[in-house]
Amino acid sequence: MVAETEPADEFIAAARDLRALLAGERDEGERERRLTDAALRAMRDAGLFRAWVPHRFGGAEHDLATMMAATAEVTRGDPSAGWLALILGSGDWLTGLFPDAAQEEVFAGGAETRICQVLTPKAEAAQVEGGWRVSGRWAPASGCLHSQWAMLGVTLPDDAAFVLVPMEELAVHDTWFTLGMRATGSNLLTGVDLFVPEHRVLRREPALRGAFPRERNDSPRYRTALVPTLITFLIAPMLAMAEQALEHVVARSSERGIPFTTYQEQRNSTAFQLAVADAATKIDVARLIARDNTAVLDEHAHAGTQPDTLERARLRRNAAHAVQQCRQSVDVLVSAVGASATAEADPLESLLRDIQTASRHAIAQPDANAELWARQLLGIEPNISPMI
């Protein structure tokens, strides 16, 4: 078990050490459409499932840059495992924003309690004595097969909210049949007449402004802007997949020729060189955005301030652009290599499937994010989403 006082570099190294094991479990995870027990156990032992849990429950409270670096290392072993490091880590962090009573209830089972999330409001809640009654359907719920709690989006009479529900009160429906990210087990959750006590409710509108009801864990980790943090974290697995694709193509460029040309080595072709340069530049752009977003968010968190709405919209738009740059870099590399890159024997094939799936998360949709930012720049109200 990783020690609570573990430095960031040791945590990242522990994540890096998982690569070979996760790669070896990847095929079985894809077949079963869930992480294997061995992969899950290794991630737990490396501290992935307590890295963003509050100190007072035995967590490490690593900063965003550290979480992104560790998640990237896990992704290099298995992108589905990296995705769940992202999702379940975010669940721990978001739970730390809830009222203290909710945190104490969720983490009563230990710092490695796992919380999946579907944050889009997909059910209406009716107020009853002491809380709310909720029935609904929520998907895709990545990591639900490995979680003890679920954080679900609901609509209240005057706002949307996130509510915490024990997994034992929900039904899991086997619906996750996809092109990529197959081992994430992102199935459908349903619940009927669920009682959610008031202390397990996080109202969305104040939370988006940085008004969190938590009291005891007031560290910078739990003062950072909500949506920009989540979407910036999303860059980490995308960047890792793109970097891995580039490394693979460069390493093989002297071993492969270009059919129907005189080139015996791809690397000698000007067209191939331009494609590699294009892909590498897109990766650099994504990396720079990740660093800038993280620096801005951390600066505000340490100062105890929140970015204004315009800056939050910029951070969200830039993170979405970084995600698209990563996907486009893989597309460029696959086209440069040719049809052989789509063969199952080529590592590019699975990276292509996974990044095509993961990069299309709704929060990273490029046109929606561009419109959201432009409307904010132009002062057009209302905006197309409150999730800024």
C-alpha cells in the first residue's frame, strides 16, 4: 500500500510500474468488458483509488498535475484502466465537495471506496421529509462494475444537483458494447423510488460558482473550479494515447516501406515526415494547453479564488481543443502508416479505437465548446450550458 505521505514522484512511479501488468490484462478486459481483478487490485495497491480522497479519510490529496501524470502512465498500460483512473479519481474528488456528513458516510468503508458518476441530470427528484425521492436511468456509468457508490445527476424544482447513492440500491444493465474503451464497463444504471437524504445532495449552480458545502477539508484541492478541473483532467488519457501512437510510429519507421513507391523506409519519405511533424505538433499543443489550464486552476485554488465565467469558458474550450488535437494526431499517424495500422496485430489499431471512443465524451464536443466560449465572449445570454 502506498503511504499517505507519499511524494508525487513516488506516486507517479508506482503508476508507471503498472504498465506491463495492465498491458498483459488488457485483452481479457476487452473480452469481458470490465477490468480484470488483477488489474483492479494492482491499481488499488499503487494508490490510484485513494489519490484524490481527503487526507482526513486516509487519502493523498495529490494535485491535478500529479493526477494527470499518473493517469497518463496507467493509460500507457491500458487506456480503459487509465479512463477509470480518471473517472474514479474524479468521483473521489467530487465527493470531497459534498457536505461533510456525506463524505463521512461514503468513506466510512475506507479511503479506497470507489464512486462512479453520471453527472448529466437524467431524473427528476421529488422533495420528501429529510431529503428527496428519485427514479431514473443513468448512462454511461464508467466504472460502475467496480464501485460502491454512484454520483448521479438529477433535476430539482429550482436547480440541478448531483446526488450520492449506494450501488446496492441501483440495478446495473449490461449495455456497454462499443468500438473502444470496452473494459470500462460503462453500463446503464437504473433506480426506482430511491431515498436520498439532504446531506447527500450537491446543488449544481452554487457548486459551479465554487460555493461548496464542505467544511472540514478546505485545502486547495477542494477549492478548484469544478467543470474546468474535470475537463482538464480528461486531457491526460488522450495525451497518453496520442504520445504512445507517435512513439510506436517513429520506432517502426525504419522497418516499414511505403507500398507503390520506391521508399524502403517510411522515414525517408517527405510526406511521411510531414505527417509525423503534424502529429507531434498537435500533441505539443495539447500538452501546452494541459499545462496552462492546470497552472491557472492551481493558482486560483491556492489563492482561494474562482475563475470568472469567461475564464472558465476559455478553460473548457481549450481543454476540448486539446482532446481533439490528440485524436487528430492519431488519425494523422494511422493515415501515414496506411491500412496495416487497422490490423489487430498492430498496436495502433486498439489505440485508434480507444481514442475515437474516449475523445467523443459529450463534455469535450468541439463545436459545442466553441459556441459556449464564443457566446461568453460576445455577451450572448443565455449560454447553451450552465456547466461552465
